Amino acid sequence: MLGVSVNGFGTIGKRVADAVSAQPDMTVVGVSKRSPNHEARSAAEAGYDLYAADPDRVGEFGERDIPVAGSVGHMLAASDVVVDATPAGVGESYREQYADHDVAVVYQGGEDASVAPNSFCARANYDLSVDETATRVVSCNTTGLARAVTPLDEAYGVESVDATLIRRGGDPTQTDRGPINDIVPDPVEVPSHHAPDLRTILPGIDVTTTGVTVPATLMHLHSVTVSLDADPAASEVRERFEAEPRLQLITTASGCDSCADIQEYARDIGRPRGDVWENCIWADSLDVSDGRLTFFQAIHQQADVVPESVDAVRALAGTAAAGESRDRTDEALGVGM
Ligand code: NAD
């Protein structure tokens, strides 16, 4: 049984903790919080041992009747693997502490790629992280692109990827973000930072990405064009995508015409927090002309990196091969809508 801790019980951390606790071969050693807010209370109520990230604030937890089991150091000492889900850039500051406790670490995509020997997407390059001391799960957008491009590259060879990423302005609770009434090239520079990030996973592929931020919190929407080394029928590509558990084909006939429809469906079928772990690819948008494949996909930014983080734990621990880990994760979570 792998002992896993989660440093930073926020948007990603709480989802990873729940996903880890659903795995038959893992247990949650504990989770950490800096502030004694409602997330700290919900962690305690979910039965997780809660550790204080800031020793100077332990008293504040007590004042609010939120039990604390110790410091982050205590949590790390009892863990085989820690998933770092602290805010972007903070993970790096823990690097030395993780090494001192001899604990393997899964970082998230807000960290610079140099934080770990490799970046990680379970479908693309799991093996590179096997038995390593650290890896970095790439961002939600990069994960979505890597998952879709990898099977295409295996089947046909991919010459280039051009993607426009229509990005949500913020997560639902990020009320300080925006825009609230604008459509913003973000970043204005081309390519956006997503292209170099995707190359950390698929180094041989020519990638151009552009980003646009819109007033929405639900999901990201990608408009993707892939130049293939072959000219398959669209129906064949559809079948290849259908064979990938983390790619979900959506038909307009189902009435799922928008990101809001997808989220509503996820809530209706009882997904925890309405999470959509899969890339949602509109089947009707799939078209191939002279080897140029186009499609739209929706990516739930709060959820798609969660199964990847679970697989990254197994890769670092060396306890399962890539396919076996993905199957185990998907079965425990119920991936596939
Ligand atoms: P978040 O702000 O929702 O959660 C971060 C948590 O870390 C909070 O609970 C906060 O209290 C805690 N924290 C703050 N400082 C800490 C410290 N020094 N030590 C321990 N805990 C601390 O952030 P998030 O959105 O969950 O992002 C976490 C990581 O995941 C980032 O690298 C981010 O780029 C990446 N990511 C985020 C999303 C997304 O859409 N939210 C998607 C993919 C990847």
C-alpha cells in the first residue's frame, strides 16, 4: 500500500486526495493547508489527517476547532510519495524539504519544467518517470493536447499541431480573475507558453499554440488542427479516439452542444464536484482533409490532471506498468462517461 500525502488541499489537491483514496493500492497519509478555512474544515470532515503548512498558524486551526495532526514535515516523514498541489511556483520552494525527507514528489503544471527531471502525461511518456524521485504533471491544457495527439502520432505520425486555446478566465471560486466583459489574446505573443510545454511531453512534434481568455469559468475549449503523415477517413480517427478511455466523444445529437451541457451532464450522472476527467471531443467536429485533421475539444481544467497525478504516483513508486496504472486509476474513479 503506497502512502501518499497531498501538500496544498486546494482546487487540485482536494480532488487528488479523493482520487488517491479511491485507489485500492494507495492510502492518503494526510493533506496540508496553510489557512484554517472551509477547505481545511472539509478535509477534516472527510476524515483526512490535516497538517499545518505554516507552523506559526497552528493556533488558528485550534481556535476554529479544526484538528491538526502536525506539521508538513511530519506528514512527509510518513509518506512514500507526496503530490505537491500548492499554488503555482510554491512547489519549487519545497524541493529541499522533499529531498530531506527522501520522499518522491509529483509536482503540478504551475511549476517550471526544470523542477523535475521529466514532465508527465500518463498516455504519452509514463515510462520516463518510473522509479524517478520527481516528476511534473503538465498543465490542464497541455494534458488535454498530449492525450489527443499521442494516439494520432502512434497511428499516423504527426507532422505539426496548431491549436487555439480558448481559456476560462478563472476557476469558479477565483472571483478576482477575469475578464468579465472582454475577449483577450492571452498571451499576445505567439506561440503561447503551451507550445513549449507540450514539447516537454512530445519533443519531436512541431507545435504552435495561441491563447485567448474569455469570461467563463466552466472549461477550456480547444480548436485543434493536426497535420498527419497519412490521410485517414474521419470515421477511422473517431474509432481511434473511441478506444482511448480518457478521450470522450461527444455528439451534438446527445444535446451536449456546449461546455455548460457537458458540466450539467457530469453533475447529473453524479460525478464528484461535477468533474470531467476526460477530454470531451465533439465527434461532429472531426474532419480530415488531405491529412489535416481538425476538431474541437473541451477540457475541465479542475479535473483532467487528477487521474494523471494518480498515475504519476505509481510511476515514481514503480509499482505498475503504464497501461496497468491507467486501467487501475480509470476503474477506481469511473472514467468514461
Ligand atoms: P489553489 O490555490 O486552489 O490551491 C492551493 C492550495 O495550497 C490552497 O489550499 C492553499 O491554502 C495551499 N497553500 C498555499 N500555500 C501553501 C504552502 N506554502 N504550503 C502548503 N500549502 C499551501 O491552487 P490550484 O488551482 O489547486 O493549483 C495547484 C497547482 O495545480 C498549481 O501548480 C496550478 O498551476 C496547477 N493546476 C491548476 C489547475 C486549475 O485550473 N486550478 C489546473 C491544472 C493545474
